[in-house]
Amino acid sequence: MSSSFRSEFVRTLHERGFIHQCTHLDALDQRAAEGRIVGYIGFDLTADSLHVGSLFPLMLLRILQQTGHQPIVVLGGGTTKVGDPSGKDESRQLMTDERIAANKAKLQTIFDQFLTFGPNEALVVDNSEWLDELKYLDMLRTVGTHFTINRMMTFDSVKTRLEREQPLTFLEFNYMILQAYDFVELNKRYGCTLQMGASDQWGNIVNGVELHRRMVGREDEDDSLIGLTCPLLTDSQGKKMGKSAAGAVWLNPDRLSDFDFWQFWRNVDDADVVRFLRLFSELPSEEIDRLAALEGREINDAKKALATAVTALVRGREAAETSARTAQETFEQGASSEGLPTIVVDLREPVRVTDLLVKAGLADSNGAAKRLIQGGGVRVNDAKVTDVQAAVSLADLNDGVMKLSSGKKHHVLVRTSE
């Protein structure tokens, strides 16, 4: 691919498919070509792991650093206390300071996989450093005067909640003001001139660009601060991705096994493989072009390459290779491999297969488990289960382990607790 962009940063984003919207793309390209820029993305601390939907922003930060610029990870220790209404039908549950701190500690391990931290390298900052110190009346006088209710009512995060007649609290209504203020504060503290994020953050990002312009008295066309968004992670049918049969596809291994993470990418639709290779792998363009030319059953080789590349990036090379080997042994050689996800159950008394399916995350409920069995999709040790009342016990273990399968692609090993 080729483009007219001067900077390696913008050219890479364009060629790989990361750019959705940008307030001043030409200015960003020029600045990135002429010197080092500082850019940030914010992550609220609503969970102790990110999910695959966060791979877009993580890759944006990684490419920013790899092309010679400085990324800042902004953790929302302050804004998490408010809750981002973007894309939400209901108010978030308010979180305790202790829960927010615990989530913050867990998320650092994910950022370490993607970025190099240190002097003159990537930074991690918490917006509670400045938001917790704000005096309410000073905040209203300094920042609030630059926002109109008329304008705020036009943003999707507000309109959607009101159109669906769902309550939008005054606390949440302040979120966009706080995120806008983050951008202004980061510019003052670190010389940050670029905010990036997913497309559902566009309104919040533009607010930051406009707030800075108004606070310093610049003209409408001022490009001192720049906002850029990437697409939301969707499949070829436009459906938002990030969920599997067993729940959210988490990035942390204690929330989702390496093997299940690898399998998620191995099972993507044929039409999505090449796009995801460009977005979430660091394979050279020539190799991706070669994989893109594969047809028929050979497209599975491209899917395996995708799964291994993404897993290596998120979980490490060893986890990726072990997962790939496990998949080959399980699906291509028919073996029960030690690399599969494992659950521990007391089998001294018989346990119904339906209960095992739910415990293993292969079914959401007993009713769903029964339907899986009735549809012929459940196997124990590769033998089909036909009775919804079927139970297993110690006698079903082979060398201390039992393989429970849902369909051809989802497998869990069962061990006894005794």
C-alpha cells in the first residue's frame, strides 16, 4: 500500500485501517513528520481486565511509540467515580475507592505487554491526580462556562439515553466535562497534543479540543490539540465484537485462558481475517498479502496465523505457541491435551453433565445446557451425550482427567477435587 502521508505514524495508521475520524489529520501528519508528539488514551477502571474491544486503543498507543513518539496511558481513577455514559443504557454502579485501586493494579500488566515504560518512554498517569484536587465552584467557573446545555444535549451519549427514556444522572452528565478537562491538563503538564480513542469517544474527544481552544482564546480553526478515533471492533456484518459463548473475551489470563483467547481469534469469520491481521498483528504487509490470497480450506492457515500473532502480542510468545500446539493436538490429532482450560469438580458423587457445562462456561444456564445436549453438540471424552439427565463420576476419568466438549471448537478438561 502507499499513501501521501509524510509521517510514519499516520501512514501506518492509514495503511492498517486504524483511522476513523480526525479533527486535523493534515496537521497531525505534519507534526508527526517534523518532531516528536505526545498522545494519550484514557482507560476507566471499571474492571480488573480490558477486553478485546480495547485492542484498538492499545495498538494505537503501541504504533505511536514504535514510530518515535511518546504515549501516555491515562487511568481514570477520577472519572471512574463518575461513570462514562457513552454507549450505556443505564447508569453504572458506583465503585468504591478500594475496588478502583485494585482494578488499577491489575490493568498495569496489560499495558506492560504493549508499551515500554521509563524516562522519555511511555507514561502512566491517573487523572485523580488533578480531578480529586478540583474545587467545585472553581471548576464550574473555569471550565463549566465553556459548555452549553444545548451543545451537550446533542451528543450521542446523552441523546441515546433520553430517547430510550432511561435516566441520565447529573453525575454522569459531568463526565464529558471531566474528560475534556483531562486533555487540557495533560497539555499543560506533559505537552500532550493528541487524544486518541474508539469512535464512541468522538464527542468527548472533540470537547477536549474545543475546551482548550476556548480557554486560551484561539480561533475556531485552531489545531493546537488534535483528536483521532479508530473504529469500534465489529465483525464483517457490523456486529460489535468482544463476546464469546462463555462471556467477554478478556485480555488478562486470569479472566480467560490462553487457549480460549487463541480460539476466539481462530474462529473469526473468513471475511474478517485479513482486516484483523492488519489491525492486531505485526506481520509484514507482504506476509499478510500472502495469507490474504489463500482460498478454501487454506484460509484456516490464515486464521491460525492471526490467532497466534494476537495471542503472542497480548499473552506472550510461549502462550501463543502452546495454544496453537494444543489446538493442533485436540482438533487435528484427536488427542486430549493438557493445554486446554481446566475446571476442578468433586466427582466422588455423580455430577450432571448439564451442571458441568454451566460450571465450565460452555453454557449460560441449565436450560441452555439441555438444549446443547438435545442438539447433539455435547461430548464427554469424545463420546456424544444424548440424555439430558446424564451424569459423570470418577469412573469417567482417563488418567485423572475428562474432556468435556461443546460442538467442535469448545473443550474443557475436568479434574476431580479429591
